[in-house]
Amino acid sequence: MTRFGDLTRTEREQVEALLRDCHLLPAGRDTELLFVRDGPRVIGCVGFEVYGPHGLLRSLAVDPCRRRSGHGRGLIRAALAALSACNVDDVWLLTHDCGPLFAEFGFEPSPREHVPRQLATSAEFVADECRRASCMRLSMTA
């Protein structure tokens, strides 16, 4: 696990290109990042941020040529384990088209009005690109 700001220049460029190719917002400097490599090349990543008792899962991206290989599910499992170690009560995310994938992990749709204030003001939630995204929540205390 590495903060985006601590990546090498090459890793940062690869992650930025992957996120751009997947039409996702760039990771923030404080975003914790997990990634999968094929040799020296980053082929998948997921980010998360902690806001007190709340986690934000973001920036799940897998190289289009590597999708359906299990990398995305593995990244989600790893991110949820890391968030669990941070003792968050719940994890939130925004998605345009991966709702069914996140539902496999127990995420449920949630109205944006229920998003905790700390998250509602995060870069992810205020970005124009995310205004129409579906909001989902996973309780970590259940």
C-alpha cells in the first residue's frame, strides 16, 4: 500500500494513464493506493481514503485488456481489508457502471443525503464528473 504522492514518477504516470483510460478522476495526494503489476507495468489499481470513521473507496481501474481476470475483485478485497484495519464503520463509493460488481461485496445503494459530511466535501463527491454517479455504502460493523 502506497500513498499516491509517494509513488515513483513512473508508477505515478502509469496510474494516471490507467485512470485516464478508464475515465476516472486522478488520485489525490493522500489517497492510499493498491496496485497490480505485470512485470514493471501497472495493470490495475484501487484507492481509498479515510475520513474519521468513514472510508471512501475510489479509483478502481483495470487495464481493459486485463478485465475479467479477477484483478478488480482482488483489489476490492485488499482495499476492504485495509479499510477494516483502519477500523472504519462504513465504506462509501461512487460508481457509474460497476454497481453490480460492488454489490457482490455487500455494497448497497444509498441516497447522497446520507453521505457523512466529511465525505460529501471530498474531491470525489464534489467533482462535476461524479454528480450523476450512483452512491453506494457498505457497513463494516454488521
